[in-house]
Amino acid sequence: MKTFILFIATLLCMFTYTKGFALPSESKATHITFTAATDGKKIYFQSESDTIHGYQEVQPGETIVLQLEEPAYYYYMASDNSTYTIFVTPGSTSRIIEQKGEVSFEGDNADINQFIRQYPPIVKVPNNIASYSGEWLEFQHKQMAASIEALKASDLPADFKHIHEFYYKYAFLNQLLSGPSIMRMFMKKEFDLPANYYDDIKKNRYEDAALLYYPKWFTVMRESMETLEKIGECQPDPTGFLAQYAARIIDNKVKAAFLIRYLKQILKAGYSDDFPAYLSIAKSLVPSPGEAFLQKLTQLEKQYDGLKAQYSNITRGNAAPAFTANDSNGKSYSSADYAGKVMVLDFWFSGCIPCKSEMPYMEKLAEKMKGENIQFFTLSLDTGEQLLKAWKELVKDKNGTTLQLNVPNGFKSELAKHYRIHSVPRIVIIDQQGKIVDAFAKRPSDPKLYQQLLKLLNKEEPGTLTREKATAAMMELRHAETAAQKEEMLKNFMAQVKRDKADFAYPMMNMMMSFTIEALYAEGNREKAEGYLANIPESPFKRDILAISGISRLENGNFGMAIELLNRSIRMTIEGKDEEALPKDEKDKYKQILALYVEALIKDNRIQEAIPYAKQIYETSNKQDYSINDCYAATLIYEKKFDEATPILETFVRTGKATPQHIEGLKQAYIQKNGKEKEFDQYLDGLKADYRKSLQEKLAQDMVNEPAPLFTLRNLDGKEISLASLKGKIVVLDFWATWCGPCKASFPAMQKTINRFADNKDVVFLFINTLENKKNLQETVRKYMDEKGYTFNVAFDTQDLNTKKFPVMESYKAKGIPAKFIIDKEGNIRFKPVGFSGSDEETVEELSAMIKTLL
């Protein structure tokens, strides 16, 4: 069932809805006039979002025109170098007046800007309070609270108050994050930060899109995420860090904006071989991504392709060039002397402040990995007597494990040219075979570099929960046979997440919780299932668990329980809320759950109850969903509204989805309209002719011609079955698993297809059980087949203990299950239908047509 998979994917990207904020976006000319008596001193104006071009000088009496689509913050630097935050809106006209050292405002937003001046986002801390101490933190919190309280009490526009509250909060976070590092870099000053210093970023969950109006929102979010890694609050993940970061972001608009900006930053930093993986992760993290988001991902992919071509000689797997470099005494070192080791090259020069700020981190990293099969190099690109002297002074007392070397000719050297080094610091990683792993690696201050190097050395910190381990644990729990086993695995996993502070694993933990509750309901242990639910706050997550459990009960024929659980899920979605005011994602989810609720009511023969909901769902749908149309048609037939039912039923016939019940309903409608049954069969054949024609066209497009990988498996009776022995026959392979709902939902259609070809010895059906490692798998499968009365020939694709893969499914490159392959008499794959449409009749007709094409 497609809807079940949709809910699984959605829950993996679990989010909570809060009241959103948005202003109309329309580009309008905005005028700013500067009236200033400055005695010849300069004044400046700059967007707070523009940290690259610096302040733009403006002249007294000048009017500048900005094209704005939304409100924005700017800086005004007065003649005495005092800086003021200015709020401007699209289409506004403002005057900034400076007279005798006083700054005031006129025109649009004057009251707002006067308020900001009175309650500035950054306040001066008294001299008797040490910077970034516990007292400093307490003082900042009090000042921010006072400013926000004054803001809320003001009569300023509600939209501005909503935006500016986040400005205060994020200006504080920006100061909290950047202050200590700036002091370390420029003043060489260290701080003993209080234990609660980072509590504000630990608890922040980015739950309102209004924060995006704060000009430095991305810097704050990025540095917050990276700081949490550095202080051990979450486990660094070299490739899955985007998902880990996104798990902390509640608002989907913020999540999408952050992911796009972060991907842009990665490309700006240089080429990354992992970028396609980052793109894929980003796409999966945003529920119901809009067209704009997907278009931006496409643009970034094109940009990446350009970089890949540009840096083709230093992408992953290319041979790293050999090099020689000299230490401060003139001794020459060759990279050839370190063959067989992982090498980390840190390119820098003595005039680079960021380079020098990274050096202590590189030294600590090298010391931490001392004794491993790895060598660290700092490669100075300094040239000329003065710079070389500065370099020697910087490295004279360094006697750690890192080799402090200078590359002759610096930026003009062949080594620098090969790696296209135009700016530093630049980190390059080379593996034990002398191949480039990463020509634009993360900086030493980023703990993900350490994790990347550990992985390269086939090592990891003991007990560390990685994304791969978390995903594997989730899948293991999902496939566990009993609810008791799932409970035990969930308990152990939750303890490990807490111990390792692995925030990235919460989506997996939520999924494991939902699987456990679902299994408890399935086993009839309602009391324990409700016990777990009682400990979960009222939230979309809890609602989704109820929905998933209800869908599971619907798939397994427990319609009464399905109705109850789905009804509770519906109430949680809309109770006390205006349905029309729901966010689009919530509205869509409500419709999905309601459609399943209607399906459960009809299957439980409670059609009268389903009537109003079936009509509601149908009228708001795109009229293309088979299940919705089927349920609505069932209610129309029940009410004998044949005129309304006829177009839907005719469409079912034309698309091959018509069931015997649909045909019977269509016959009743035909008789009601024409007064007799005569010529109904002719009318029906005409409708079927349309389907046969479209089906033939579809088959012609879908047909492939690929050699089918050979295999030999054992079936339920222990007999060997080889594909080679079936040459000369048409073979229908169906990959499935006992835990796969859509697989089992398609089995009635598969049995009907088998029955249709029962007398044809040239057609063979083989059901390949895969992706399972249950202890008593064969007994479970045999029991299931006997209970359902299926006459399937089941073979088992057994997991390879070394690779952990399922070889037959792997060889057929099946991306998921159910997956079917139709093989012709010469042993070639000719059709590869994927999934299950939900219609038995359509599946039977399509498979039958494919088989007949090959006979």
C-alpha cells in the first residue's frame, strides 16, 4: 500500500507544526534619504546580510533606492562611527537624520527605528562583568528579556514585533557563539566558559520561520550545529551530518532554507565528492518539498557538475602528486618516504589569520592520532625572505608529530598548481594507496575531520553510535519477529542514544517506537501499546504512530481496530482547529488519513458511516487516486446514485482496474439508464478495448532487453531451483518479504495471475523471499502461505554473512520491494514492473499482457 510507505518516509523526517509567519513578497522601490550635518566626516549604509562588500559610503542629502521583496535590516554608521540598526520595508520612504551627534528618524518605520535605537540588540556590558562568564550570561539574558518585554508591550505593528523578537534572540546567540573565538583569534585570550554557556543553543529547535529575517540566521544556525559537535553534545558524522543538523530544526521552511544555504557553502568552499550524497540527503529531509526547493537542488547539482569537470584531476581516486618540501633547517622531506600511510596536507602561509587559528587544532589532532598509520604535514606556501622568516619564527618551537614544512615557490609551485590552491587554509587527504580522498577536506577545528580519518583507517571510537549503526538498528528492529524483541531493542537503542548524545538518531528512534507500538497492537497487546502512547506528548509524531498502526491493522484485515486508530489520528489532526487554516502538509496528511479511514469503514461494511467522508475526500482530490475513487464509487452504488457513479466506473474499466463489483455496479447503472440489459456486453467490450489499446502502448514503452542474472536457490521444500534450468520458459520473479505490507497486498492478484496460466507449462512463477534474517523464516513463510491458501513456489535469497547483502536481489539491482521481473524464454529480462497499484484487476491484466507478449 503506497500510503503506508508515505507515512514511514514522513515519520523519518518527523517535525512539529507551530504558528508560521510570512509577509507578502513583492519587489518594491524603497527610498532612504540621509540628512546629516557631519562636518566632512563620512557616513555609511550597508545591508546586515552583506558581510562581503563592507560599508557603502553615502553622502549627506543623498537618496538611495533599494529594491526589496521583504522587510530587511540595514546598518547606518554615523559620522562618529556609531552604528545603528535600521529596519526597512518594501515600498517605504525613510529619512535618517544626523544633527550634532544625534540620530533620529522620519517617514515610514520611524517609530520602529526609534524603538530599535532605544532597545539595541547588542548592549554594552559593565566593566565589572568578565566577558563570557556566568555573570555575563545572566546579564545578557536579563537585557534580552527586558527588550522583548518592551517590544511586546509597544504599539508597533504585530508583524514587526514577531520578526524583531527573533532578531533579539539570534543577535544574542551570534554574540554567544562568535565572541570567544574572535577574542581567541585576535587577542590570544582564552576563556573558562561556564557549564551552562551553551544551554541556549542546546535547547534551540528553530521552530518559527520569522528567524529567517535575522540577517545572520544561517551563520548562527551553522555555528550552533558545529559547536554542538565540538562540545560533545552530538556525535560528528562526516557524511550524514546534514540529516543530523536537520533533525534539530522543527520548521520546514527554515529546514529547507538552511539546507540550501549549507549546500551552497559546501560548493563555495570547493569541490566535494560527497556532494551527490548531500543532495540526496537534503531532498529526503524536507517533507513535501516545493517546486522552488527542488529547482534550487537542481541548480546546485549543475553547479557541482561544473566543479567536477573543473577539478577532474583531483577528484577522489586520482593519484596524488609526489612532493618534496623543506623544514626550517633546510632539510628536505619527500612524500615518497611516507608511502603506505594516510597523509593529511595542511596548506597555509604565515600571513593568514584563519590558518594560524587552525594550527592548534591540527596539532591536537595529530597528537590524538599518534601511533596510527597516518602522517600530518603543515605545508607553508610562504616565499621571499620576510615571509620565510615569519614562518620560521612561527614554527621554531613546534616539535610535535606534525611535519612543519615549506613548499619551494609557494603558490607558484607545481604542487599548489596541481591542487589549484588559490586560498588557504586548505586541507588535502591522501589514502594508503597514494590516492586522493578529499582535496577540499574539513578544517581541523571541525570534529568531522577526525571521524573521516578514523573511517579511512577502518577505525572508530569504541561504542560510538554512527548513522550507519543507527539505521541498521532501526531495520533490525523493524524485522524482529515479536513485539517483545522490538521492545528490548528499543530500550537498548534509547540508552545508547542518550549515552552518546546522538541527536541525529532521534528520527530512527521515533521510527523504532512506532514499529514497536504497531507490533503490540498487532499482537493484541493493546494495554502495553497504549502505555507507550501515554508517555508521548500530544503531537504530530503521536498522531503519525496512531496512523501507521491503523494502516497496519487495515492491511492485515483487522478493520475494527484500524477504524478506531485512524479515527483517533484524525481527531488529533483537526480537533479544535480550522481545517482550512491548517498548514499544507498537515492538510494533506489529514486527507490521507481520512481516505484510509473511509477505506476501513467500507471494508468493514459500515458504508453508511463512510458516505459523507468519501464524498469530501473525492471532491478535494485530483480524481486520480484509485483507492479514493473506489471508495466513493462504493458509496454511490450503495446509495443507488448510478448517474454519478458511471463516469468513475467507466474509468476503472478503461484503465484495467475494474473489479467484479465495479462491473456489477456499471451494469445496474446501464439498466437504470437504458431500461434493459441488452447490449451491455457490447458497451463493456468497447470500454475494455480502450484499455487494451493503452496497455499495448505502455508495454511497448516499458519493454527492455537485459540478460537476467543467473542464480540457484532452495525453495520451501528444500529443492534447488536454478534460473538456468528454466531456460525455454517465461519466468515471473517476485521479490518480497514477510514484513512488506505492499508485497502481501499484491499476493491475491499474483494468485489470480497464477490461476490464469495454470494450464500453460511454459510459464513459471517464482516468489523470492529476500531482505530477511528471521530465525524460523521458513516455518513463518510456510504457515503464512498455508493460512492464505497461496500456491506459490517460494525460494529464499539468503543473506551473505560477509557482505551483509542479499546476493540475488543485489544482482537484479532491485531498489525496493515488491519488485517483479518478467524473463523471456531466452533468459532475458523484458519487463520490470515495480510496486503495487492497489488494484488486483490492473495487476492481473498487466502481468497477463506482459506474459502473453512473450509467449
